[in-house]
Amino acid sequence: GVGKTTLIQKVAQALKSSGIPIDGFYTEEVREGGRRTGFDVVTLSGNRGPLSRVSSDSSTSRREYRVGQYVVDLVSFEQLVLPMLRNVNHGSDAEKRICVIDEVGKMELFSQAFIQAVRQTLAGSRTVVLGTIPIPKGKPLDLVEEIRSRKDVEVFNVSKENRNSILQDILAAVESCRK
């Protein structure tokens, strides 16, 4: 709720408008009648699909992945995100591409294929990843902690106070990674 996604969108827009190849996805709130009813995945190429929705009933089927009141639509998420991540990993550009991953969080981590794809993307030498991870609270999420502790990762803590002033720092960091 501090504005990580908005910040990612601004960074992506700035990079795109300076002609840098960029792909990826962000998550966006879905609201109905003033209340949040779920989240969508939106790819930078313009595709969109559900990530999660508020569950209408309290019964849970065995195949359901839940975070609080939200039921995660794993099939929709994987169909949108996995082809894009594989594509970014197999790009033939001479210059480094940028891949936006917003976010690596509880909902996304129900997907084992996503976890593998993120690890492959981070291991790739031709891709710079611009991503968001949650601040640790409660039980640590393995992949999040793995990312946070990588030597080749720079973490910016986004707050309501710094979210507008940090944009240039993030752009500079991404630019320097591309060199």
C-alpha cells in the first residue's frame, strides 16, 4: 500500500520511452463499488487476467490456493506470466533486456513454475530484473529471502515518504546494470 506498483509503472514508462527493451508484469487492484475484490496480472504488452478474487463462500475445495480472503487463480496467472518470462530468458538481443516482476509475493509463490522461471531469469546474464518483494512479516518466504540476500541484487525500501524521490535512484541503478 505504499506505492510499489505505481513506482514500478513509472520506472517502466520512463525506460520504455527512452527506447529500452522491457517486458514483464505488474499486479493491479480490482475494485467494485469502492471495495477491493481482487488483483489482476497486467503484462507490459497489454494482456490482463485475474490473479485473485475475493472468495464468495467459506467452503474451500482442495484445489484452492488462498491468501486471506482471496482465492488465487493459478491457471490464469501462469498462462499470462510464464510465456513472458520464458521469452525474456530466450531473447536474442545483444543488449540486456529489462524484465519487470511485480511482485514476488505470497499469491505468486503458489506457482512452482513461477518460482523456477524467476530463478532462471535472475540467473540469466542478459536480463536485468526490476522487481518488488514484500517487507518480511510473519513466516519468511523462501524465494523472497533468497532474492533479498543475493549479492547482485540492490534493494530499495519504498515508503510513502520516499516513493516520489526514489524514482531517479531506481532508474540510475537499472541503467548501470545494463552496462
